[in-house]
Amino acid sequence: MRGLAASIALAVACLPAAVAAEIYRWTDAQGRVHFTQDLSQVPPEHRGGAAGAARASGEGRVQTFESPVPSGPAALAHDGPGASDSSPTGRAYRVRVQRAGPSLLVVARVNGVHEVPFLIDTGATDVLIPRSVAERIGLEVGSDTRTKRYTTANGVVEHPLVMLDSVDLGGAVAREVPASIGPEMQFGLLGLSYFNRFTVHVDAAEGVVTLVPNGLEATGAIRGGRSEEQWRSEFRNLHDRIARVDGEATRTPESHGRERRRLDAAGVELLRQLALLDAEADRGRVPVGWRE
């Protein structure tokens, strides 16, 4: 799936600009950095500095370009089922990004309303939302929320998983985007559960990411934000964990009552997680063959 996020470079130099908007940045009294594309969301006492910084840097401009409507398979994909759910195939969105150390920073609109700063991370499986941002935009986590394990540089972590109604980056909209709610971080991560819908080219030197809807949702190759390979991996990982717990329980003597109870509880929880994953796959109309 990484191939979707590091696809063929697009020839965009000659495309006409359609839209431009500033990214405003300000720091509150507690030292927290905020980003928005709406100047009215900046506190009045910070607006002068935020607007001046955006004009001076020139790095905050978000530009959207439109390419000619393609012919052939790409054009046919636009007419397929579900094509209207996200941005139409045949448009190219060229988004100028800001630098955040060695990373690239963008502001995306989540669920049509909330502007959230993200670092672009095409190596991340899912979009990640910091806990404080999730609380601010009303993402609820309850007893029926699925959790998912992620392998990070600091080891394996487990985060609750939610479904975002939409993520809009410079007009490139993806709907039904799986996202994990992670620990407190300055920025979220924009990962493959968003980028799977697009052919992506990141020009780090120019500071521009170009997105072209790839039509894979229309063809059914992407369902619920994931490819067949990713869905199979989700189910395989859970089945492997269940098998490991069952095997450990079988090898644990009955005299080790506390350990047996721990393993029994772990097994029950994993079966619950598998049922939640199955329900999520049902909502995404995932074929049974992708769940093996």
C-alpha cells in the first residue's frame, strides 16, 4: 500500500491556480501553537502577527489546481458507484505545505468543520488524531470502540480507532477515513487511510504535495479507507493474536489460576475486537474474501 502514497510524479507546472488560502499560526498564553485557515478563528490580539507571518513566509499558501478531465479508465472510474463520495477523479490538487523541522505540515478540515494541523506521514497506516484534538472536535470513545495496535519507533502501542466522516486537504476530500486517537502530540499524522484515495507526489524541495483522486473507491479496490491487503492484514493480525493467547492458555497449568484468568479475559477481549472489526468491515461493504 505504500506504493499508493509514493506514486508517479505529476506534471503540474502548467496547471492554472484556482484557489489560495493562508495558514495562520499563533501561540497562546500557555505556549501552545495553533493553526487555522480562517483568520476569524485567531484571537483578535494575535491576528496582526498571524497574518503578517503568513504573508512574510509565503509557506502557508494552500493552492488548488484543476487538471484536464482524463480519458480512458480514469474517466470511466469517475462514473462508477461511490465516485461522488469523495473528490472527483480528474482533478489535481496542489497544496503548499509548511516546514515543521524535517517534516511537512498541512492544515486539513476534519468532518467538514474542524481545522486540524497534520504532519504528512505516508508511512503511517491510519490518520492519527491527538487526544486533545479528538476531545475538542467531539470524537467519542466508548465501550464499543475498536482498538488497534501500531508498531512505532518506541515499540507497539494500542490506540482507539474511530471513523472520520471526511478529511479535506485543500479541496481533496476523502470520506469515511479510519483514524486512531493517539497520545498528546503537537500535530496529528495524515496517513494512508486518507492518502489511499489519491495518487500522491510530495515535492519536499518545493514544499508542495500534489493529490489526484485515483478512482479506486469507485472500482471497489478501496473500501472503508483500506485496500484488500490492508483489510486482510487487520484480520490476520487479530486471528494471530487470538491463536497466541489460546496456545498460551493451553500450555498454562490449571494450578496457575491467576494467569489462566488473565488469559481467559484477554481471549474474550480479542474476540470482542474481532466482532467490532467484522462490523466495521460490514459497514465498508468489505467482501468476505478480504477477511481471511
